[in-house]
Amino acid sequence: METRVAVIGIIVEDVTSTSRLNEILHDYGAYIIGRMGVPYRTRGINVISVAVDAPMDAISSLAGKVGALPGVSVKTAYSNVTFES
């Protein structure tokens, strides 16, 4: 199976979406290399970056599900290199 490394940038403006966001990330846990969350309390938002190594369809699916949450914005940056797993 061909995979790519990507970084998914997530900004959470509606904290009521946090629980569902964590469920989605848990569902894709097998692909997650690591994640970092930074609460930006002065602005009332959370900034999260998630590094993944996954097939393109899994990355797109994860980003799509997260981006569909209310008050959540997502952008994905892909590596140009593919890997065989």
C-alpha cells in the first residue's frame, strides 16, 4: 500500500467540537505519527497539528471529517514522497 506523510493543521474555534474531534483522531490513530495541541487562551482557540503517514484516501477522509465539525478549520500539507508499506 502506498502512503504519504502529511501534516494536518487544525484550528478549533468552537470548543464544543473538541470531544468529537478527539473521537475522530482516535479512529485514525493507526496513521498518526504524533500530534501537538496549543491552547491559545487569549484568543479562545486551540491550534493543533497532526503528523500522519497514511494512504491518500485516509488522509483526505480524516481531514474531511474534521473539517465538517462546527467551528473547526483544517488545512493539509502533503510530502512529495510516497512510501510502500
